[in-house]
Amino acid sequence: MDCEECRGLILTDFIDGELQKEKDVELHEHLSSCPECVKLSETARQTLVKPFREAPLLEPGDSLWNGITQRVEETARLRQQEAERIRQLEMQPQPSPKSLRRPHFIIICIFSLIITLAVIAGVYFWESHIVKTGNPAAHSGVASATSVASSTSVASDATIASFTPQPPK
Ligand SMILES: [Zn+2]
């Protein structure tokens, strides 16, 4: 082992106490014959290892513990509030799919009723009109007009008037 490798190991694994056994043997063989590297190892031990091994243990002050305790309690309180909020949301009655569909069903029923009434009113109007005119040729016109009115579901006066059969001249 040369001086360069020895000094590299002294400043790393040797002062950390992590030197592999065979390297440790080689290092001590080199140190037994090299006063320069012995000097470096002693300096490293005194300046890099000893101060930390002999340093007094520091106890955290009360203010630090109080701050930590306060933050832990605050976090626990916020989590508890969130859990309570979620629990209340879960307890609220959820709208069932059946009640969500009900308004649509009512609208469809009302719309169907309006269409049916419009068709009935149209048929009644046409029949009373035929009785007044007495024109048998108008029957075919009435039938087609009624079917148009019922198929389009619109029986306004304007539509009906446009299908009114005219007596032959
Ligand atoms: Zn050396």
C-alpha cells in the first residue's frame, strides 16, 4: 500500500471505523513504516473523531417539545373534523334513482295527455264540420287530415284550416 491510498483510507473508512479487515492489516503495515501517515492518522483522530465522540448530548428545549405537541394536536383535531364532516355527509339521505326519474315520468304523462286531448279535439272538430257541409267526398280528406294531425301531434287551428276540404264548384 502506498501513501496516497493509505491517506485516502485514513480520511474515510478508517476514521469511520468501517475499514475491511484485509485493508486494515495493509494500512497498519504501512503505518508501521511511515511516520508521515501516522501523523495524518493522529491528526484526523484528534480533529475529526474525538470532538464528536466527546461532545455533550444536547437535550431539546421545552419550546421545541411544546411546538411539536401543538402541531400534533392541531393535525389530530383537523383530521377528526374532516372525519366528522365525511360521516355527516354519508348520513344525509341520498336521492334514490327512482325519485330522480319521477319528474320525467310526470312530464311524459302530461305531454301524452295534451297530445291525446289535441287529437280528440281535432277529430271532434272534423266530424262536426262534415255534418255541417254534408259532403261525402270530404271524408277522405278528413281521414288524412286527422291522421296527419295525430301523427304530428299538432292540432292547431291553422293546421286544421289548411286541410279543410273545399266543396266542388
Ligand atoms: Zn505513508
